[in-house]
Amino acid sequence: MKRTLSQSNQRRGRWAALFAAFALTAGVALPAVGGAAPVPTRSHGWFLGAYLLSDHMSAEDAGARNTPEDVFVQENGGGGLLTVGYAFTPGFALRLVAGGAAHETTRNGSEVNHVTATVEAVFRFLPGERARPYVFGGLGGADLKFTAGNLDSKVSGGAAVLGAGVVYRLTGHLGLDLGGRLDLINWDRVEVVADLPGGGTTRLENPVDDSGSAGKILLGAVWSF
């Protein structure tokens, strides 16, 4: 939503500081290695990645006709992402990606967690160079999880993802990765779990047919074995 929330402003400030610190580290490191000989890169093998991310997902705006009980989600959130993959050739790899981001809501103390997991094919260019651009696409799933009082809600669906980025090799094993990705999501199920006053829980599930999208900017490090 476009409405300004003080807590979300503070959270965005913290994430901006983290991104700035990471970018400063990269800015110091890259010139130091820029004039060095080409870094030997591995043509195949396992790799791991860890990232900070900024998540922007489409959300409904709060209108004048909505009631005070309605909950609306802040469009921008921050989180992290992990990858593990295997490079079969210098130009092709498969990877498993899992991550999540927290989004503030109009209900104090409540957040919506946007979680995704995908399997992706990665096509990498310029083998042997320090800076290697890449494109990728994949399939997986996505969840939106929200807790309010005695209710736990989850909206789930399938997801297709595509994106691009560039890895700059600092050493033969370590590289910095900057990329962007777009998640196209088909929401198909809503699940609500409620705690009953006398103990126990009740669960309700309903099918839905809705679509959504989320854009992410990522900055992280990749380690090749």
C-alpha cells in the first residue's frame, strides 16, 4: 500500500544501511582486484549463495470505504535469500533458491511474511572473465503468512520466476552477486488456523483464483567449491 507507516520507515532505513555497507565493501574491494590477472574460474561444481533482498509486491491500497478492522500490507519489505546449486558447464547451472521477506501491515505488531522456493536454470556468459552476467528462469511456490491474535492465515500458490544479474569474481572461490528477479504468482489456496477458547484448533481451507507479482533486488556473495 502507499500509506506511510513509521515502523516500516525505520525498517527500510535499517535495510538501506545494510545495503550501503555491503556496497561500500564492494566498492573498496573491486578496485583492489581490478588490475590483477584474470581469476581462474571453475567450469563445474557446487556453489552456495547468501543474499540481502529488497522485496516489492503488489498490494491493495486502503480506501475510504474500508473498515478499521481491515488489514493492509506495506508494498516494500526486506529479507534474505539462500541458494545452492551445481554448475554443469561454464555456461549452465541449476540451483535451488529459498528466501523470505517481512512486510509491515496496518495492524500494529503484525507482519506478513512473503516466502518463496524455486528451482532455477541459470545461463552464464563470458566464461573466464571477472564480471559474468547471467539470466535465469524457474518454477516453484510462494506463501504469504500472517498471524493476528488467535488466527494464523496462509495464502499459497505456484510461482514462475525470471531475472538477470552479474557476478564479479574476487577470487577463484568468492564472488559478489547483484541481481534482480520477478516472481509471477498464481494464488490458489487460503488456509486459516484458529485457536479455540477451550483448547485445540480448527482449520479452514478454501480454493482461490488470483494472481500477483513481486519484484526483488538482491545483493550477496557466492562461494564456489
